[in-house]
Amino acid sequence: MKLRLMNDVAFHFVFGRESRKYNLLNLLNAILAKTEQTPIQDLTLEEIELKAETLGLKSCRLDIRALTSHNHHINIEVQLLNQGNMEKRSLYYWSKLYTEQLSEGQDYSELHKTIAINILDFPYLTNDKVHSIYRVLETETLTELSDMLEIHFLELPRLNERPYDLDCPLTRWLLFLSDQTSQELKEAILVRDENIRHAYEDLEKLAADKNARRQYELREKAALDYRSSMYTARKEGREEGREEGAHLERIRLVKKMLAGGLGEDFIKETVGLTQAELDEIKRT
């Protein structure tokens, strides 16, 4: 069974469990090498229990949260589908992770650096960089207000726009994550990088885990249905008017997802609906 690591269930299986946090530690040190003065020595994971029947619920979002030995809070998320809202989405989840650090009565001095990391399986930003890092800067002098906010975008398709630097640990990790990397190149990376080899061995365990394999298949199906619906919407849009065609196909998709037992919060987030819009579709 060939497994795609950018399927967020597979990503969580390899990187999001306490028993395998060494994989996340190695990946984070590669991503944060430009901004962290010293490597992360240890981290604490916020474990998420995933169940197939509730996989689509927003309370079971498949991002990963960690607190590092530097006392930095990190949210890492993988995205297969471009819904055109990644910057707003990332700022929203960054802000939640930042503000949730304080309980009532605590002082602002107790807030710690918070980092959002987005690994995208599609080109998104207007620049052509594989790895973009954003902070809060003064617009003319470019002096930094604070290092408390840091957001990373890693766009896997950009890897193919330049020669590979296999001496760079981050490049090796991103090539390992990408579905577009040839098997020959991945095998060369596994021979070269012991850390990635451990992650690959953990990925292979997913196929033997009945529950994890079921979750993986549900996510693959949801992604396939979404892509199919978007293709149909574009096709109908050319014939009936793009807006009306997309609207009709979205209704069909939502009804199909409801019939398949997917959670309402997952449907709203995936398709981009309000609760009122979802309720209206359910009544039709």
C-alpha cells in the first residue's frame, strides 16, 4: 500500500504522536534552522485522539500542536487543497494558540513566542520561494516589533522550480513529504538521512494499523470528492455561468458528504459554508 505522507492522517501518524515525537523534533529543527538560535532539544505534544466516525469534526482537526524546550508554542498544519484562505486561516489559528496561553489573572509577560507552520501541497504565495517566513515589521525601516509572531509557509510544488540542494536538511525533508518526488530520489534520501529513514519506517506501520488505515482512506476520499466537485463546477460554470455551476455542484457535494456520514463542522470547513447555508442545503 503506497501511502501519501501529505495526507494529514498519515502526517499525524508519523509526526503527531508522543511515541514518535522524535520525527517532529527533527522536522521542526530543519524548518526553524533560520530563526531559532539553538536546536530544539525536546518538545511536548498535544495529543489528539482520532476516530473514524468523527474524523470530520472540527474538534478533531488534524493539525499538530507542540510546546518546545525553548517554551515556544508551535502549530503545524498540512494542506492538500487550496481554498484561497491560508493567510487568514493561519493567522486565526496562530492567534488562538497565542491567546490560550493566558488564564484569567495572568500577566502578559507570561506569553511566549508562537509559531504557525503551514506545509502546502500547492503554490500559494506570490513569490517563488519554497520557504517563506513572516514576522511583524515596521513598514519603512523593517525593524521588528517583536519575535512573538512567526508564520512559515512551505510550498512543496516550488521544489521543482530550482535545483535540489540535498546538503540542506529541510530540502531533504520536503522532498520526502512531496508526492512529486521520484521513488529513486526518495530512496537516495533515505540512504543519506537517518532521521528521515526513521520517519519512513514509522509511515510503513500505518498500513498495518487498521484504525489508522481507515482514517487515512476517509481523508483520501474526502480530498478526491472535493477535487472532483471543483472540476465539475468549473465545467458547468463554462456552460451555465461559473457562479451558478459552482453553486449547484457545491450543493451536490454537501448532500453527498452528509449522506456519507461526515460531520457538519468538517463539511462547513472543507466546502466553505456558514451554519445557515448548510441548514438551507439540508432543507432542499
